[in-house]
Amino acid sequence: MATRVTSEDELQAVAGAVAELVGRYGQLDVRMRQKGDPVYLGHVALTLADGTLVTLEPIWSDAARRPAEEIERWDGQEVVVRGLLHAEAPEPPEPQATIVSPCVSPVEAIEAQAG
């Protein structure tokens, strides 16, 4: 059974293993220079109980643009995301600017947080 993660301390302790992260699913504006209203392009992060952001897939990967149906279903909801937990997102294959943060990749499942 995968370890449940709800905070950055727990995240650091189990990074490199399959884990179940509990947090609020939300869209993420990944622009370098954010001006005006947020621009959402399908990127998503979980916000853990302590405020830590964990992206679903590395921002540079095609898989980081989550399906519209998934976003519509889970945006703003408390969820459990199961997958391989990285303390820092994997590097892109080609040099480029990217967000450096913890991430889950690959994402195996997303489900409602019970309770």
C-alpha cells in the first residue's frame, strides 16, 4: 500500500516511491511573467495541507496538460492522487525554463478524498 502524503515533510520522506498525495486539485498558471488574470492551459497542481504545491507531471511534458474532463471534475476538490512522487520534477529533455517543484509522474489515479 502506498504511503499517504499531506505535507512537505512527509513528501521529502517518501520521494522516489509511489505515494498517495492528499490535497486540493487546482489549475496552475505556468507563465513566467504573470500579468493580469490567470491564464490556464491545462496545467494542474495539488495544494497540500501546509500549502506545498505539487504539480501533476513535469510542466514541460505533454502529460502535464490534463484532460478537460479531469479538470472539470476535480478543480477545487479535495482529492487523492496516486503516482511516483518526485521531490523535484524531472529535468526536460531539452534545456528550457520550467517550474522547479515537487511533482507526481506518472500519475496513476485521481479519486475523491473520503470524508
